Amino acid sequence: MSADRNSLEELDEPEKLVLSDLINRVLDKGVMIKTHITISVADIDLIELDLNLLISSVDAMRNKRL
Amino acid sequence: MTTYLYGLLLDRNAHLVPAHIAGVGGAALRVVACDKIGALVSTVTTPPRSASIDDVRAHDHALQSVVHHGATVASVRFGQLFADDDDLRRWVGRLDARVVRALESRDGCVEMRLVLALEPRPATGAQAHVGPGTAYLEQLRAPGDSVKGLALRAALGPVVLREHVDPLAGGRGAAFSHLIRRQDEPAYREAVASQPSLAGGTVLGPLAFYSFAEADDE
């Protein structure tokens, strides 16, 4: 993930927001076919970038499981 | 070998999906017929159980490529894996009817997203004219304010069929999702460009349905 880290550090604010939107929609939106998937977040850059979105993603997945 | 699912489309539109699109891990996309639904999949040897930025980008890029070739696609959430194509068909067979309804009623439509950064609040002095984008974002900044009920749809006009709004990154911005007819993309971009308060925004798309993948009361 070193390439990701380098590129993230070079992003300006609008680019970071666009990346936040990408992460938000791919991880937290769209159709859920299976209701019990588990995706770990191994890339620390994602957490640094937008912790709130990732927490909501995990919550959304948990809610789908209930 | 595992079947990785990216999105769903009407099977009658499967011919619009070219053979050269690469997905997660570089594997080629293909369409698995599941009755009236076509499932956009690739065969992966190393399932992406970890959400790396590269894999997230690959998932989205594969869907965008299919949309670019003219298909209407409902995105599937990242990380949906199936033992094989037969396993996939069993799961798709249980698909929520609202997804099928959305694909049928919104065939020919795409999702556009407008990502807006929040400008720093002026320290003093009265603000000049405040456009709808700025007004919305200013309300996002206020703790506890709801995002519901606030919209750009009226400002952008009838080109926008439906709208969904997501706050981004702790109030630093917002993503407006707009459902439009595919042929209206130039008019949509023109409508956004005509709003001075949206000048700093980034328009993304055409995309697969992320916010509009399920039909609602319309």
C-alpha cells in the first residue's frame, strides 16, 4: 500500500473529498445480496481519511445482519 | 476460484457489456444470466476481503466502464463473493424485488454525483448572495443539523429525476447523487455549471446506481 500512501499525501482537499465519496459509495452503498459479508479495512489510509464514513459502513453492515 | 460480484443489470442488456473490462485483481468481467437479471462478475483467485483503495477503485472502475458502454447497472456492495456461478444464481434468485423494479423503471438512466467541498466560513461581515449549494453546506456544518429536506434538485431543474444527499468527511463536504436520463448528461453538467455556488464542485459520472439501486415510492 505504499503507493496508495504516497498518492494520498499528495491529494488536495477536493481530491480527498472525491476519494471519500468513492470509499463511501463502494463500501456503504449498492445492493446487498449476501447479508453476512465481512470486509476488514487493512489500509490505515482509509481510516485516516474518513473514519466516520468507515464506522457508518460497519454499522450499516451490522444493521443488515440483524 | 471464487465468483466476485460487481453489479446487476437486466439480462436483455448483457450484450452491451464488452469482453475487455478488467475488474478486481485484473480479472475480466463477464455476465452470468440469472433469469431476467444479469450478474456482472469476475473470477478471482484471491478474494478481496480487505478493502484496499486499489480494490475499491477497481470495483468502481469496472462498473463505470460498463455504464460507459451503455448499460444501466445497479452496483453491488464491495466484497460480495460466491463459491461459484451456481451459488451466485441461488443468491440472485432471492434478490429484493425493489432492485428488479429499479432496473426496469430506470433503464436508460445513470447516476451522477456532485461532490462539493465546504469553503471556510467568513470570519466577519455579511455574506453576499448565497446559492443553494453554499446554503446546503453551511447547514451541514452546524452540529446536529439534519441533511434531510435539503436539496439542489429544484435549482438544477427537471433534468434531475431523483436526488439523494450524503454528508462527507465530518462536514467538510457533501455528495449529491442525481438520477438522470443518460442522454441528459450534457444538460445536467450545464445546469451545474450555471450555478455559481457549485463552481468548486466535482461532477462524477455517469455511474452505476449506488444511491438509486432500489426502487422506492415513485
